[in-house]
Amino acid sequence: MHKITISAPARLHLGFVGLQDHTASEFGALGLAIDRPQTVVEACRHASWKVSGLVQDKVERIRQRLAAAMVLDVPLHLNVVESIPEHIGLGSGTQLAMALATACTGINGLSIKSEELSGLLGRGTRSGIGTAAFTKGGFLVDCHATSPNQARAISKRIEFPHEWRFILVYDDGYQGIHDQSELDAFKNLGALSHERSADLHALLMTQVLPALEARDIASFGQAITAIQYKVGDFFAPVQGGRFLSVRVADVLDYALRNGAAGIGQSSWGPTGFILVESESAARVLQNRLQDCIGDHEIHLQALRARNTGASVRIENNDRQLSDSQTLESV
């Protein structure tokens, strides 16, 4: 293997079902992979280690952590061509780390499971959604980790309907809680109450999963919105309200009153999401929302879920794979 290019999908984190040990061991979080934005990493053999492209400082930190955890005899030129925007709730850190780790281990001939790579890089211990979005895609529910040094396992994966669409609502004036502030937030908030966990668990098992398998967008969207409200209220003391951005919250509320099947905030936000039944419905609602926004810091993006994980393009000295492969097929 001479050169590898990995395109990793962003993810929506749709909320926690449990944060207590006994609850989260069965079900922890839910989310799904989306087709945009994405992180694209190129890696090729080089005389010495070299980093170029976007987010170079972050790439170098990840590279050093990888080098400390394993033997990487073959130095590489690592080039980040595209990068999911940081700290807006779309999983940029995990996707970058997993793409870099997969490229480095692949060219160096190391076979390490993605869950182990994620754990080595300090990803996926609270939620395995980002790691599974990278490896599998689709709608995901995580559970316990099989090891303290691995990403949380996936208890349920369902293909997401290809015709359903999301409209993402971005607020350029905010960044979500991250790094030490995120650790402090979880510490200060503690665990979900037994009552709230039971309510969330019931919504997942009796409405979210059956509705998704039945392709019932009305019931699915209603349940996701209910989970978002319950989880958002739990996190309100540290993010200032049910949703981080008041402006995003206003857009979501308008969308829900004007045909959206469901709404919510991905992870710590500020990015919000709106679920609709089709591309044409997304186009109509997006135009209506755009007419009402009038704020240059708020913008919208329509996209679909992604039912595959990261794609991989491999080039050898003597041949090139002309078609992209899914990660699990490499």
C-alpha cells in the first residue's frame, strides 16, 4: 500500500438514553452518520513524518499519540484535505482521529480493530456513536464497552431510510462545550435520574426503534423530539437552556410548527437538525426558513443520512483501486 485516502462522515448525536452505569451498560446513546460535511485524509509513504493541509496542530497531536501507543516504522506524509468544523456537534475530533489512525496503521501493515484504535486515542469511551459512524454508518445505539480502553459497543444498527432528509441549522456565533469544559459539565451534572432514564429507555424501545424499522417518520420524529427535550432539559444548567443557541432554537421551533417530523440539537451543539420526509420537503422548508432567518450567522444545509462508514481509496505502486471501498471491506 503506497497511498490511502479516507473520507469520514460527520455524525449526529441524538442524545443519551442513560448515563448511569447500570443503565448505560445496556443502552447509552443514539445517533447516525450523515453524508456531509466530511473529513478527508490523504496519507502516503514519505522520507520522514510530514503534516500538511488543515488542522495541522491537531493532526500532529494525534500522530504523536499514535506513535506512543504502537510501532509505526513507515513515516508518512499526512494531508487533511477536508475537515468537519470543530466543536459544533458533528463529531469532528473522532472522525479525524479515526481517519488518521486507520491510514497510519494500514500503510504500516498493522491490523487493529477500530474500537481499539478509538480507545487508544481517547475517543468513544462516553459514546460509541462517532466510532461506529466511522466504521458502519446508519442509525446506531451504543451500550457498554467491552474493555475500559475501547470505544463503547453498538447494541443496535438500523439502515436509515434513504428518502428522509435532514436540514442542519448552523450558528457561527457559538461553539459547543468541549475539552475540559465538557469533562467538568458531566462531572457537575452527574447521572440521569432513574425516572428520566426509564422515560428515555421507553421512548427508545417502544417508539424510536419500531418506528424506524417500520419507516414511520411521524412516530420516529415525535420520539426523537421528545428525547431531545428530555436530554436538553437535563443539560440546560450547563448550556444555558434546552438548546445552546437561542437562534437555532427559534428556527427549530418554527420548523416543528411548519411541517418538520422532528427536531433537535446534535451533541453539545450549537448545530440543530430538522427531520423531513423527502428531498422536495427539505427544499420547500429550507426556503421558508431562509426567508425568515435574516441573520448572517445562521445558515442551513440539507443532507441525508449515510448507511456506510468511511470510504477508503488505496493506491499501490503497481496499481490503483479505481473505486472507493467501504472501511469494513478493506
